[in-house]
Amino acid sequence: MTLFKTISGTAKLMFQVCVSTVSVDHMRKNCAEMGYEKMGFMDEFNFWLNDDYFDQDTKNELLAIRDNEGEIEERFYKELEFGTGGLRGIIGAGTNRMNLYTVRKATQGLANFILKQGTQEKGVAIAYDSRNMSPEFADEAALCLAANGIKAYVFESLRPTPELSFALRTLGCTAGIVVTASHNPPEYNGYKVYWEDGAQVTAPKDKQIIEEVQSIKDYHTVKTMGKADAQAKGLYQVIGKEIDDKYMAELKKQIIHPDVIAEVADDIKIVYTPLCGTGNLPVRRILSELGFKNVYVVPEQENPDPKFTTLDYPNPEDPKAFTYALRLAKEKDADIVLATDPDADRLGIYAKDAKTGEYVSFTGNMSGMLIAEYILREKTATGTMPENPALVTTIVTTNMTRPITAAYNVKLIEVLTGFKFIGEQIKLFEQTGSNNYVFGLEESYGCLAGTHARDKDAVVAVMCLCEVAAYCKKQGKTLWDMMLDTYEKYGYFKETQYTITMKGIDGARQIAEIMDKLRQNPPKAFGDLKVLKFRDYKTDKVIDMETGEETKTGLPNSNVLYFELPDDAWCCARPSGTEPKIKFYMGVKGSSIEDAQARVDKLTEDLKALL
């Protein structure tokens, strides 16, 4: 790999000798003066290995890989990207890893932005999950903020991501930070940034914060201070119970029929697993305070475990994550089985099929539609539906939202993938008075009832779904029975995903090539399904494939391609923003469960044939 212009051997040697004694900023300046285009990964490696800024543990980790050029390149060929949601990566030493230094640098960029906004007096709230290094990264961020004169409100122990969203709004903070890698494997961690409205940062602030982070070239300019000094100066404050109590009170406001819960609370049986993450205490507390008597928590996954020892993958979308929970459910004869991901913003469920006695898995679309239909139906029936109600969803979420919102005269608004765009709509509703938010969901097992938070909230989702289960129990039905009723009423919608994982440098290039191919030469059909319209959200174009007419998508720029197909079928291509994957989302509508499954299976095969 050619990383710099050819220069004399003497000059190159002089440069390498200087690596250990000058800052990155000075090295890059010297690079330019001497003819280099940029520092190479070995130069970055040597800087981290020799500069006094980095601690000995970091250097020891790097010394252990000094003979593995491939590993060095992977850790140092780029800086860990601070994207529109923040950081996410493998924990370890290096510019392309999650560590104290990359977290501190990201926080300095955020601090610089806050100082330019002039909102530093409001402070920043910080929460973290159960992963390796999460408490350390949270403190590192807090102390960097404190060194910049910005007060940090840090939770005393791990908390769900949605509670951070609630906390920063409750405290009147200018921003929030959550240290979490959500449902990624145990070797990962991450860092998400929220703004004062409680949602993850959106345009234009997201790009402006990224620019601030990217403008930091010298690690020595990043500020920090001791924890004792920060506390003494009132710049580091621990928060906990008072926020928990207010959060619980807000959740309870979403209950529509407390009387129904009271009526069946002694009979309904619930099995729950927090998947070794943050959900255990808040989920158990809310269900207990609502009166549910029979809540059984999976003991092997009850307590925080950064290694996720009992899990291949701590993701409620993965059926294997339910192995222990289903075993307990059969033992207890449970009505419903629930799992929240490590930062408790996603919920997965199984429910009993009364006819077979087996437990049926629900996708995020299915559980989201059950909650949505229940809320819209019961708010309408009880006269509590607000004026100008709106349901907000994403472009890759089930099309069942359309007939359901139409049935209750609720406005349907579709946004780009990512719950931050749903949170942004809530803010816009409040600013303009145009609509009142009643529910929001995305296909990836995330939803939000209420506006206490501006991110998906698995704790409130558990609460709402248990109310729906109680409503079913009173009628002698199960959640699966209600799902079948919903299909019969609105249509048999079925969705799936096809994901290609491509890691490393070559993987990123291959993902880009796939997107370019589809963008430059969009397919005219998927098997026997003709492409009616082609949406390119990157160029803001919707092309009618028959007439060639072009219109605008009306949504922000994003590297997403969408193919509208006949009979409520569709396919969408999108590179993941947090993992080395390209995801294809697909949906169909059938005449029965079997027909819908056959249709979505065929669409998947037709997609694979195109690729």
C-alpha cells in the first residue's frame, strides 16, 4: 500500500525517528513539508507506542501485536468514525478502536461544539450499560467535559438508553451521552450523542459535531481533569433515584386500562430476560408497581455480564437469545416471554399459541403493530385520542401501518431509518402544533409510547405489551390470537431481511460497490415483480420506472435505495451505520400466513439472483 509520496531514504529515516518525540499535529505538518501526503498506519502505531500521552497498559497491548502488520493496519489504518450517531467499534488500543483516548477525543469535539453554541451552563447527562469499559468510558467523557467547564450528570450505575433521553430533558441539559454498543457482540462498545430535545442528534448539528471531532488532530490538546477536582468544582454530579422515580411515573401515564390489569394480574404469567443488560431493575419495578404478580426473570441472564456468557449474541432478534427464557416459560406455563437488549431500547417477544401449546416468535413489526392497534383502538373507544393524532414510522417498517392508521383516522408519517428521525418529528410537532404524537415504531424491535423519551424504549414497550396481554387474557385469548385477528382485519403482511456482512477494509469497498451497482443500474424487476418506482434517498429522487418521471423523496440525504413493487411488496437496500453490513429489507402482503411467507421467500431468492 502506497501511503505517501516517495522521498529520500534519509528524510524518511529522520521522520520515523521523530515519531516518538512530536505530536500528531506536528508530525502531520512535517509530513506535508517533507512531501508526505499523510501519515501511514505504522507511523500512527509508533506514535501510540512511544508518546508519553498514552498509558503503559495501552503500550503493552500494542507491543503484543508489533509483529502482526495486518492487525496493526486494521487498528490504525483510519480513525474510528464518529458518525451521525456517535462511535461504535471493537474495544482495544488504536485509532480505529474504542478506548479511553478515542472516547476522550470524541468528547472534546462535542465540548467544542457546545461551547460554540453557548449552552455549556446547561450541562450534559451521561448513562452507560453493562459492557466492558462502559463505566470507565462514561467517566472519561464526564471528566473531559468538566475540564472544559461543562457540568456532567452521571448515573450512579448502569441505566437503559431511554432513561438517558428522559434524564437530559428532565434536567434541562444541552446534550446527553450513552455509552453502549446496544446488541453488538461483547467485544464492542459505543458512544451515542443526544441533543437537548432528548433525541439523537440530527442535521445539521450531527454534521457540525462530526466536523468538530475531525478537526482535532493532536491528542495533546484534548482536555481532562481528576474526578475529585471535578466533583469539588461542582462539575461532576451523580444522579440516580430521583430520575428513576420520575421516569417510572411518566411510564405509568401510558396505561389505558389499569382496571383490566388489576383483574387478571393474579393469573397472567410473564417470563422476562434482560439479556445480562440494563433492563432488569426498571422492567421488574414497572411491572410490580402496575400489579403484575407472576413475573419470572431468567436467573442465568438476570445480572449484568459484559461477556454475555450465556448468549451467542445479545440481540432479542436472534431466536437463540431466547433459549433460557423459553425453557423457563415452559416450566412456568407462561403466557408471554420477553427479552430486552443490553441497553433496553429493543424488545423481543414470544407468545403462547393456545391451540398447539407452542411459543410463537414475533418480529418487531408484529409486536409494534399489536401495541399500535391497541393504543389507537382503545384511545378512540375511550375518547382519549388527541386532536390531529399522528403515528410515525420508518420507510423500512411494515406497510401494515397504512391500513391501521387509516382505520382510526390517524396521520401516518414515514421517516428515514433510525429512531432519531421519529424523535425529531415529536420535536417538530411541539414546535408547530401540527400534530399530536400517539405512537412510533421501527422494524428493528423498537417503539415508543408517550413523549417522555425521544428514543425507542423497551421498558415502556414491555409495559404496553403486558397490558395488551392482560386485555387478551380477560377475553380468553392470547397475544397470538390477537395477532391473527389483526392479520384477518388488515391483511397478512410479512417482512424479512437479507444481510451481507463484509468486515475490514475490503468489506467496506465491496459494500460501496454493491450500492453503486444498484444505484447506477437499478433492476427493472425482482423476479416476476416489476419495479414500479425507484427511490434514491442519496440523490433525493423518485423515478417512475414506466414513465421516467422524477420527483423528490422529501426526506434528508441518506445512502438508501428503495424499490416499490406491486401488491404492497417492496425492497430496500441500506448499508448499516453501526456494523460492517449491507442490509436488504423486504415486505409483502399475502392472502394467508402461508401465502405471505411464500411470497417473501420468493422475493428474497429473486434479490439474491440479482446480486
